[in-house]
Amino acid sequence: MDRIPDYSPVSKLNEANDKIKILVVDDEEGMCLLLEDILKGCGYPIDYFTQPGQALTAFKNNYYPLVFTDIKMPEIDGMALLKEILAINKNTSVIMITAYGSIENAVECMDLGAFNYITKPFKSGEIIAILEKAVERINLIRENIQLKKKLESLSATGITLIGKSAQITGTLAFAKKIAQTNFKVLITGESGTGKELIARYIHTISDRRHKPFIPIQCSLLPETLLESELFGHKKGSFTGAHQDKKGLFEEANQGTIFLDEIGDINPNVQGKLLRFLEEKEVKRIGDVKSRIVDIRLIFATNKNLQKLVNEKQFRDDLFYRIREIEIKVPPLRERKEDIPLLTRHFLEQISMEIGEKIEIEREVFDLFMSYDWAGNVRELKNCLASAAAMCNDNRITVQEISKILLLTHTDTPYHEQSLSYREMKKKMLEDFNRKYINNYLAENRGNITRTAKSLGIDKKNLWMLIKKYNIDCSIYK
Ligand SMILES: Nc1ncnc2c1ncn2[C@@H]1O[C@H](COP(=O)(O)OP(=O)(O)OP(=O)(O)O)[C@@H](O)[C@H]1O
Ligand SMILES: [Mg+2]
């Protein structure tokens, strides 16, 4: 039976507390005991002090992410204590306790960086509510620090692989596990999802990092060239082979070879590759001698290799050989929580490149979250680069982004669809109308009256077209 979740504040706090230790400072011991009672009741360890000086020493020697302090105290008052605490750790959440008559002081403390205040006398419910908010903030800060650390350690490898989604963090953890092994890895995923970046990451954290990482785009090379690029050739082995040439497998000795678009290699090269995987020896074209090489192989494809195997376009024995480990990189639309992080990262990159800070309208994030990113991370990166180039005052707005996304969105080319002339013409017209209306809607931020006016048609007709073309106006608002 499913457990019924308990949403009482106390249970929520218990879930999140993860040893948040609280410091309570009040010159009245009764107040300290009362707070101790409430906070301990919520499951938090606390230390209390009636002398602020002692409290400060304890703060310096311990880690208290949360402090409750009275304002009016002899020796050191709450405001001075607040300043000292924040100077030691600006992330501390300090809650000021104030008598009803001195709220002004509390507000002043908020300006100095206090997290919140509470007036005496208070009910335990008020303390719990404020505690809940503070815990939320503390957990957010912790998450942020962890993310930063992760990014720093990734950047230390020279590769910045952004993402906080379970899919990406899981992939990175898995990549770390297998980096030191020699298993052949097949990275699959749609175009632009980051397959090559992951391959580079694996190489960079492996013991092979000081040796070459050689990426080869299999689809770009004609059959004979690919074979000689990979395996090398002997002088005179074919027309144009004027001298002996080492292949990339030899060049990459002790390093990593990344064979991209592996689904595109033809049967002949497939056979040679299989032999190499079995024997770990390279024979240059036209040569009788074999050379042993030690390389790690990573493959990638955005095709469905299993389907190619079923259709007999890809050898099944090779397929099983190269897929000792498979890493599936999910499309961006299935890990949308990575979009804001990636956006900020690319904007920072672009700003650094052009030497000026590029800002972005908050609403762009909403549009990004609702877009389907057929071109994945690469499309997002390119979209931001184009927007940065065309925006005014270094500020990217929804209008620029909508224009770019509509212009770059590529459906299957008309000539590749098996349509009759009449059907093709109809589809082209419809696509044109849809884009045309979308452009105007974007310019007018989804406002129907203004869009109708710019298009020179009446509102009713515009509504009919919006319905007909199944346009979602809300993304422009
Ligand atoms: N998680 C990520 N963090 C930062 N940048 C990323 C991330 N994923 C992808 N990129 C960037 O997006 C672009 C596309 O990534 P990459 O070339 O690795 O994709 P791919 O899956 O190999 O694409 P294709 O299938 O078209 O070859 C690159 O510029 C890469 O640096
Ligand atoms: Mg690639």
C-alpha cells in the first residue's frame, strides 16, 4: 500500500534538516529554553548562549548555518553580532528576535543582511514557519555550492559539461566509473545532445589524457580515404599513395579514438574495423606487416544502429563488439531543468568572447522551456549566439529569440517528402502562413488585437487562422 505523505510542517522540516545546527542567542535564558524546546521538537540540534560574546566564539569554532538572535542585549547587541556573523560567513541565515516596539531595528538588520525577524511574544507556529523558510534557503545555498564545486572540478579537466538533471549527472558519474577501463563505448543520442563532449570528457579524466584524443567523422570521408585515414597505407598501394603513411589508429597510440557517425561506414570498412577490434593490430593498406596499437575506442551515432543491423546495413558482429557499454544521451526536451543552466553558461561564454556583458530577458526562459529543441544543445547554443549578434543594447529579448527559432526550425525538406505537386504546394503555403503569423505574434508578444492590426486582418480571422494552424500564442506572452 502507498504511504500517505504527511505534509505537516514538522515532517517537511525533518526531511530536509540534514544536520542543520542552530545557534540561539538571548540574554533571557527563558527565551533560549523556549526556542530550544520548539527547534529541538522539529528535530534540530541547537546550542544556546545568554552571552553574545560566548555565542560569537562558538560561531567561530562551529558551523551554524542558522542563528536566532535577540536584538537588545548587553555587551554586544544583536545588530553588532549580526555584522560579525555575516563577516565570518555571509551565507548564514540570521533571524532577529525583536520586541514589538522595536521593529525599526529589525528592519535595519534586514538591510544589513539578516534573513528575517520575528517579534516577541511569538507562537511556536510562527517559529516553525520561519524555520521552514530558512531551511529552504540553506538547502538552496548548499545545492548551489555543490553545483559550483562540480562545475569547478569539471572545468579543471578543461571541459565544461553543464547539467543538473538526473540524466546528465548520472551519465557523468557513469563516465567516471568507466573512464579507466578499456571497454568500448557507444554513445547514442540525437544530434547536438553532447555526444562528442562526453567522449572528450571520458578521455580527459582517464589515464590516457596526456595522449591524443582523435575525433573522426566517418560520414565525411569517402570509403577508400576513410580506410587509409584509419589504417594508413604503404607507398604505391593505390593511385595517389606517394609515400608511406601512418593511420590515425597508429597516431593515437595510447590515446583515444572517437569514431563519430559510426552508422555511416560501409561494409568494407566495417569488416576491417571488426578485424582490428579482434586482433588489436593495424595493417596499413598494401602492407604485410601488422603493428600492435593500444587505443581506447569510443563510438557515436545518432542513428538507430539496431535498426540498421535488422536491415542488414550494419554488421551485427561489429554492433555487439562496439557496444560493450552504451551511453544514451537524452534529448534536451527530456531534461528541461538543464536549459536555464546551459543558457547562462553559453551567455557567459559569448560575453567573454565579445568582451561585453550580454543580458537576457527573463521571459526568454519561459519560451525556452516550452520549445522542443529538435537540434538539442547545439541549437540552443547557436540560437543564443545569433540572438547576441542581432540584439540591441546587449539585451536579448523574446522577439529576437522567436524569430531565430522560427527561421532555423527545419522540417524534412519538401522534396524529401513523397507528396504530389498539389500537396507540396498546399503544405508550403501552410508552413509559410504559420511562420508568418508566428513572427507577427512574437513581435506583438502574443497580443491578438495588435497582431491582427499589424497583419491588416480582423481579430476574428486571426483567431480562425491561429486555430487552423494550431498555434500556441501563450509562448509569446
Ligand atoms: N552539457 C553540455 N554542457 C555544455 N555544452 C554542451 C553540453 N552538451 C552539448 N554542449 C555543446 O553543444 C554543442 C554540440 O555538442 P556535441 O558536438 O558534443 O554534440 P553531438 O551529440 O556530438 O552532436 P552530433 O550528433 O551533431 O555530432 C557543442 O558545442 C558542445 O560543446
Ligand atoms: Mg558529434
